[in-house]
Amino acid sequence: MTEKIAVAVAENLINLTIDNREVSVPAGTLVVNAAKLAGIDIPVFCYHPKMEPVGMCRMCLVEIGRPAIDRASGKPLLNKDGSPQINFGPKLETGCTVPVSKGMVVRGYTEEVTEARKEVIEFLLTSHPLDCPICDKGGECPLQNLTMEHGPGQSRFIFDEKIDLAKNVPLGDLIFLDRERCIQCARCTRFQDEIVDDPVIGFSQRGRALEIITFSDPGFDSYWSGNTTDICPVGALTTTDFRFEARPWELQSHASICNHCSVGCNTTLNTRREAKSGGDEVIKRVMPRQNEQVNEIWICDKGRFAHHYTESPDRLTQPLIRKGDALEPATWDEALQLVGDKFKKSKGKFAALAGGRLTNEDFFNIQQVTAKLGGKALLDSQMAGGEMVAQVGVGQGTNLSDLRAGDVVLVIASDLEEEAPLHWLRIKQAAERGAQLIVANPRRTKLDQVAHRLIRYEYGQEAAVVHAMLDSFSPKRPDQPASVKQLLRDESVKAAAEDVQSATNLIVFYGSEGLDVAGSHTLASACANLLIATGHVGRSNNGLVAVWDKGNAQGAWDAGFATSVNLADDLAAAPNLYIVGADPVGDRPDLAETFEAAEFVVVQELFLTKTAQMADVVLPVLPYTEREGTYTNAERRVQRFYPAISPRPGARADFAIAAQIGLALGLELESKLASLAFEQLAARLPAYKDLTYGKLAETFEQWPIIGREDLYYGGTTYDNTQGLGVQPPSGAERGESPALSFEALTDPEKRKGLLAVPVTRLYDLGLTVTTSEILATHWEQPHIVLSPADAEKLGLELGAQATIKLNNMQSPVAARIDNRVPKGVVLVPRSVGLHIFGPAPIEVGA
Amino acid sequence: MAEHILLRHRDNKEISKLPTYRKGSGFSAFERAVTKLNPEEVTDIVFDSGLRGRGGAGFPTGLKWRFMDKNNWPHYVAVNADESEPGTFKDRELMESNPYQFLEGVMLCAYAVGCNDAYIYLRGEFWDLAHELDKHITKLHKEKLLGDQLFGTEYSLRIHTHLGAGAYICGEETAMLESLEGKLGQPRLRPPFPPSFGLFGKPTVVNNVETLANVPLILEKGAKWYRGFGTEKSPGTKIFSLSGNVMKPGNYELPLGTTFRELIFEHGGGLREGRSIKAIMPAGASSSLIVANDVALDTQMDYENVPNVGAMLGSASIIVIDDSVSMDWLINKTVHFFEHESCGKCTPCREGTYWMKNITERIHHGEAVWDDVLLLNDVATNIKGKCLCALGDFATEAVTSSIERFREDFETRVPQSRPKTEVKLSL
């Protein structure tokens, strides 16, 4: 039934009786969970299947009896009829805190239990305001539902004796607290402590004055805050995004996939057609959708709140054609005709540059067009190595939740919580379950807190660390540079190498911290070698994971795209450019010259970006919310998303436009149905062989059971009925034997001045984030981070304004000082308007 | 008592000074234990003495020490000096006036369970007392009775004092451990119990001050000697904190099994002239009310016999109530106390004590009807047995027992029906 249960079949099962039904569950299962597995509801408020039980709310009180044992003989005592004698304790017990035991008898239907439930509800309602008609939770509220089912129906509490408490307490700028509604279940505080290790909220005071407060400045400073509103069993915690926006029963639900990062969290988009939006359908909120193999039941705040770009009024809805200096509206026929004509004449001098948020169908069709024209298919990304992930990526059936003692996870060059929050969370949990976690990074990151082994290297030595690990247990290559030899003497590297050698399973995550595309390629190749050399490829829970910068970067590689090591040269060499879902000029102002000189530029975009402004033809596209498609995540899971709202008239899906362009080139590509486009793709790409939309939509029973009618049990996260996706076999599993490919390393250049290194921040100044106003205070402003020593040398104080000169661009920035930054290094965030594409010399002035 | 076992300062005031305490064989038991006995032998002697925990539950002390998980180290001792029960004031006198005997008890316990760091958790109001204890502890370090490698053995021991921040709940052992760890003082789920999962998640003995103060003399004079006091199942002497409507309130150290009558009338000097005894609360505000009839007065005060008259011995804080007191006033007081002190962790106690407070207020001020008394009883009954820790139950004991046993006090307080209130309709 579930992973837990499947494991349990082999292990010891405990037989017990719940409400007169025989139940068999693994040892250690709590009574409430045993009941849930048997389809019996024991109501709860404070208990949550993802957290340790606390037994606070007392809603799950049940009668629990255990077989009587004769003390002398140690044998069970029997009744006259031969049935075992059952002793019930003098008190009711909380089903959420008691593990099952052999022969246990649980009764949840007796009068005593029914009364106890009624009493707990009655107690809770003495302080609850019962303002359901104006409460956002109304309609999907555990307290409301359980009151209807178990409550007394009439109040004996004098209404005037209710306490008035503050109803609009901002815990941060994303989450509001209604103190009257809070039933002190501590789900939110426990989530922040236990699950995401951001203990920034907690209880203050005691008794009825007990109140949730925030300890952080700014308030509720966590990337995970939105999840607390899902598990809050009342309307005490609401998001700024959704509060007072709609009633749950007015909402439509549409399965989707978050494309902000490469985790591929399963989401549900709640939409409504509403008067205040001019009769349009709008997305009211983004909710997590359960996929225990990907995001469990959580999403990060970026995924939850950064969705507003899809509904921006600035979106393009009409093709534009350049007439002199201006871009003028045109019909689709005119635009496609022009593009087709021009592309036909490009004669090998053609390149497509596509962004990592496009779908597999888009990439496939664009790649077909590009191949037909003999051009290059380039992925707009800061990372490389996707072809290696396709080969030695994690095998079919990989689930980070399966990692435990004996398994090893190596995370190198990644600030994982910033780059892929859910990967951070699931690796943290793996480490807590006992998997050996090795974190290699030049500076301290949040993942360090749960790591078993830390490797500190200098920026530029990323691949050298991996080579040193390889060298420590295999014949040493003579041509290794000094940095490898030096790292070979590093105790932590040696110990990590031993961990890797003795690992049952090994997964290596490589990120983009401090790297450019070339560096990323070298690192990916080193990591792939490590996995191949130790035999950790071609099976589940083993292999390489790239912490990609966008949701479907892996899909691009699989379709034949590759990142360019020198984008300017590649673009300049192909003066006919097809830019899809990317804004190279916006990201790199130095590319403006290339585009000035280009012969013909087509841009497919949502918005009139800097690149689009320089285009000859601009074609308006649909965001993922208005169409369907598939993404392939970093763990190579192919997942399907569905249209949430009707397409805005005038715009078309990227794959459809590419297919229509292809028509002029004599290509027969699917331009209408994404599912058919996917069929064509699956027929051509071995990695996607036999996959269909139908298969991607398959689901199976997951644990814990959430959503459905019993919202109270796991919160308002959506049950997954639309597809868990499929992880197809990797190249290694398909019998392609990946070869060791050794890239010779060189030592990082000796430098005199400061070195700027790129780092990734969750809330950058990308278009998807800056169109969500509610995240405004979270937007990373242009800044640099330096060590206290360097700051002192430069005479910079915390928060001081500084000027940097980086890659020929001068920019004003705020200076941050952090003792986690190594001396001589300046951290420069990506995508905040600063000119950083890889490690580069930087001048910092006060 | 001819001679005290615990309140020895009453026989010799100077015992609070270290040289005097040492002269009278003080710390010889500790030295003998560390140099001559192994920890199990110390535990066995305490077990054989039949000493039961004086914090209220009366759990056999030696058995608790034996429960310490030997496969999980380090071990801790956490002394409960939170003494917050209304009417209880015995630990304070012990720590103030006979501090070294208490500290020696802590040290013996620590040795018996293999603990190198013992903590004394004092209620916040005991800040001056904590200061004094710190001075005593410093002196013990100077005399090499505390510190590293005591008496030339491998055994080391340090004692730390810690002040609470003013919460009754922190007298509950697991809430005390939470508070000691620097967290919000709320009780933990039990099981696991502290001897397997206690302070910082390690095996911990939590003992009351008075319990440990018994230990030095038990070690010195033997378990058999100790069993010469008290009853078979409740051996030893006990400090009874006597208060309420009695002529001579105060602490009295008497053998367990002494009758209420002897304590109240012989030692406590009886009641004021013209007053008669109406009720007894034997365990402070958490206590049921005993109807003070002859049967009750002749009941022996020990862990077995007090339940026969419908209450518990608890920490033996005997509150005497005379015929001038109406029970609706009394429970209004106790319920206010518990409403103020409820930690709020579990629903019935958090919401129920608040609700009870509103009702007892109404009853006491004559604003209630008989249905309110029944409602109060119902609310109290609904709290009982359904809470996370014992404190929820405590909050209801006085309420339900007084409504049951002193019904007339309530009947005279409430009118037969609620006065009609005018309902104003406004449109």
C-alpha cells in the first residue's frame, strides 16, 4: 500500500483490534495512524503524521485495552469462552501518543469516548470566536468539520465571557495570526522547529494567554512559512496572499508543477472567476500537492507566492514585427510567415537559446527546428553537465526518503536551501535518519548544521576536491595539479573518501556556487567519475543530481540542448537567433552588441524583455498556468502539469509556435495537443521511451493519507489524484555504459585582489519574483557580502553603500559583512542586476 | 518529636554552619559512601529504608534510583525545590536552616546514580535562598567535599542551582526539566519517564528537597533505624506544613501515621475559641476537601490511610478550615489559582480552568443559579482524567469534593432561578 507498509510486510507486524476490526500494522505505529490505515477516523488537532506526537489537544482520546497477562506464568489470561481477557485502563488514552501493541483493543465509539470528544470540542469553542463566516479557513477547517461531527451543538459558555484578542497580528509580512482563533496546537511551531529547523516562532505566556510570537527580525523569517497555514487546524494563520481573497468552496483545483527550481514540487493551483478581476479567471493561491517522492506535502514560500507574473497585465498578447525603430503589432500569419522565410535562409547560421522553464514538448519542437536548420540548441543556464545526469543520474525508483544509515549523500558547491529548498529539507531529513551527509562548500551554509562531515575548499577547487577523493582510493594520476595533492592531505577529504567507498548508496548533488559554465562542467564530470568509479550508477538511490537553476533544465539537456561555455561567441557566430523564454540582454548588458549585430532575431516571450525590445519579431506565449506540458526534474522525474486558467487570447504555447515555424521548414511537428507532441518526443528520445501522458498521470496510495475529507489529519495540502510522474531509466540503466572521462585540472590562478564569486539567492530580482508584490520586502537588493577582515580593510561598515567594478560594469551595492565568507572573496548574488557569470576579479570602493 | 531527623536546626541552631554540621558527623555518610560503598549499595540502603518521595506522589525513592537507565550516560540529578503548592513551606525551612543535610542528601543521591552534575531547581521567589545555597556549595568545594576526584577516588561532583521564573507548573517534574533546559515550562509526555529520558534527554532522578534531606541519616544510621519511625508502608518522619484556621501554624516534623487530630489539636494548638473545624485540605490547593468529622480526625496521615477519607496526602500541607468559611469562597480562590497557573499546553486544563473561574466568580458573588453549580461540577468532571499532566486533575479536586460534600454552602449562595434579564432588540 505504502512504502512504510511494504517495508513492514517483511518486518514484524502487530495485530490489534480497532473498533471491532482486525488491523495489522508495523510495530511502532501509533494508534491514530493504525486507525487511519484501516480507514477508521480518530479525530486529531495537534497530531500531524509528519511530526512527533505531543498529546496536547486531547481530541484523540480513546479507550485502549491490553491483554491481561498472568504474572506467574507470563501467559495471557483467557475469558471463559477462550477469548483473551482485555484490561482497559482507568483513563482514556491519547491515540496519537500510544504505539500499537500485540492484541491491543482500541475503542473509539463508546459513550465515554464520544463524550470526551464532545467535551474537548466544547472546551476549544469556549475561547474560539466562531467567526467562520468571515474566516478564510471556513469550508476547509478541521475545527469546523470536527465540531459538526463531534461537537455538543449548543454552547453552555456565556458568550460575553469570551476574551477578545488581536485578530490581525502580522507575524511577518507573509503570515498573519488571528489570536482568537488559535487553539494552541503548536503544529506551526513544531513544524518550524522539527521539520525546517527555523525556530523563529514559538509560544509566549501561559494558559489562556498562550500566544504565538515571532523571535526573528524581520518577523517569521523563514522560507517555509506558508506551510504553517496548511497545517494550522483553524484559521489562526493565513497568508497575506490569500486572506480575505476567496472562500475555499469557490475555488477550482488544477494540478501543476512548480518550475522555479529543479525540485519540481507538485502543486495545486486554486482558481476562481471573479468580478473584481473583471470577470477573469485568476489564480488565488498555490497549494502543495502530495508527492512523497518529490516534495512530500510541502512547498517553499517562493513556490507559493511567486506566481503573480502569470497574471500580469504587461504580458504580450500580440505578435510584434520590427518596422524601422519600432515594433509594431502584426497578425500571427504575418509574423510566422516572416519568421519562416528568414529562418529558411539562415543556412546553418542559426542558434536557438531557450530558458530552463520551457516544457519538454517546447524543447523538443525547438530542437527539431534547430536541427533542421543545422544550428546550435543552447540552454540559457549557469550550469552544465546535463548530458552526464542523463547518463548517471539517479536511477529509477530513487526516493530521498529511502536514504538511511549506510547511505552517503555528498553535496558540493551548493547553498542548497537557497538553490533548491525542498532538496535541502529532504537531505536534512535523510541525515537525521542516519544517512552520512558530506557537505563541501567554501563557506558555511544552513545544510552544515546537519552534516556529518564538512569539507572546506577554496573557490576554484570544487573539482579538485572530488579528484582528491578519487585519488585517495585509486591509482593517483601523475598530472594532478598542486591543489589536488594538497587536498589529498586534508583529513576531511580523506574521511569523506572513506565514507564514499563504504557507502551502500551514494547520491552526489552538485550546485552552482562560485562557478561559471565551464567550472560547472568540470565539476559535473568529476562527480560523474566518482560515481562511476565507485559503482554508484544505474540503480535507485544512486547517481548524480544537478541542482539546476530552473525547473526544466534537465528536460532541455534530454532534448539535445546544451549550455554554452561562451555564449557571446556562440550567438555572434549565428546571426539568426531564436530566443525562447530567455532574456540574455537583460541578464548580460554586454550581449546588447551581439544582438545589435545579429541578422534576424525572433523572441518568444511573456513580456517585452530587453532582448525582445531588440528583436525583429516578438511572439507572445502562454505561461505554464494556461497550458499543459511536462517537466523533468533534477531527479529525472518526468511530471505533468495541467492548464489552470483559460489561455489569454492572442498568445500561444511555445511548442505550438515552434511547430508552426517548423511547418514552413517542412517539419511535421505537433502544434495543437501537448500530449501528441509528447508522443513524438517519446518516440525519438530514448530516455523518454514508452512514456505517455497517461502514465504520467498514474498515482498510487501514499502515506500519510492527507487531503480528502479528513483535512484535520494532514492539513489542507492536496491529495495527488492527477499523477506522481515517472522516473524513467537513466542511460546507465538502459545499458549505455558510461565511461570515465577525465578532464585535466589546473590550479586556480594566483590572484592579487578580491575575487567575486556568484551565489544563488532564493528571492532574486528575476521577473517571476518581482512581479509578486507581496514578496517585495524579501527581494534581494543588489549587494555584496564580504568577510569582516576585508570590510575593515576597505573601511566598509555593515549596510554601507559601496561601488563595485565587475566585468566592466560599475554598480552601486549595499555591503553586507558575514564571518562565514572567506577572506579575499566577495559573494555576488546572481540575478539581482549585477554583472556576474562566474568567478571574476572585482574592485570594491567605499 | 523528641529529636528531629529533618528539622534538626530546631534542636541545634548552629547546624546551618558547616563546622557544626560536620562536627555532628555531617558528611561522614557521604565520605563513607564514596570511599567504601559502591553506588548500588547506597541505593539498596535507601530502598530498604522504605523512603517514599515527599514531593507528593510517595513513589519509593530507592526504586526510582534503580530505574536509571544504565546504558545511557551521563546521568543527572535534578532536585525539585520549586515548592509552589499553596500551603507548602517545608522545603524552604529545610534549605534555609539545615542546608548541609539537604546538600549531603543531594550528594548521596548523585553518587548512588552515578551523576557528576546535580541541579537544584528553585522557584524564582527563592532567589535569596539560591544565593545562600551557592555560598554553601562554594564552601563544600573549598573543603573538597565537592569537586573533582573526591576523597582521592575517581568520583567528581558539582552542584548547580537554577532559578525558575515563577510558574507553578514547573513543580511538575517534566515541566521543571524543560524549564531547566531553558525552554517554556510545559510538561512533557510521560512515558518516557525521567529515569530513562530526563534532563537534556539523559536519565535523570528528580527528587524533592525533603526526600533527599532524609538520606544522610538513613545512610548513617541504617534502613532499620529509619523504619523505626512511621508506619510499615510509610516509614520515617514527615514535615507537615500546617496552615489555615489554626492557632499555631507552621512546620511540624512527625512520624508518618500521626493522626490529623494530634497534628491540629496537640501540636497546632487547635482552632480559635468559638470556632469548630469544618474541613481539611491535606495536600494544599490541589487537595480534595475532607469533611472534618471524628473519623477523619482520627485518620492516620500517611500515603495509605488518607485516601480512605477521600483525599491524598500529597506534600502534606494541611490546611485547616473552620466553620467561618464558605466553600464557594474557598473554591473560587483555588480555581483562580489554577486558572492563573495553567500552562495552557492541553485543552481541558487551559480552557476548563478559565471556564471554572468564571462560574465560581458568579457563584461567589451571588450571580448564579443552581444550574451553574451543576455546570461547574460538569466542567470539573470533564477536565478530570483527560489532561496531559496531573495538574488538570488537581484543579478540580477541591471543586468536585466541595460540591459533593458541602452542598449546602452552594445552595445558600445561589438563588433558585436566574433573574430575568431584559432583552433589548435594536434594529
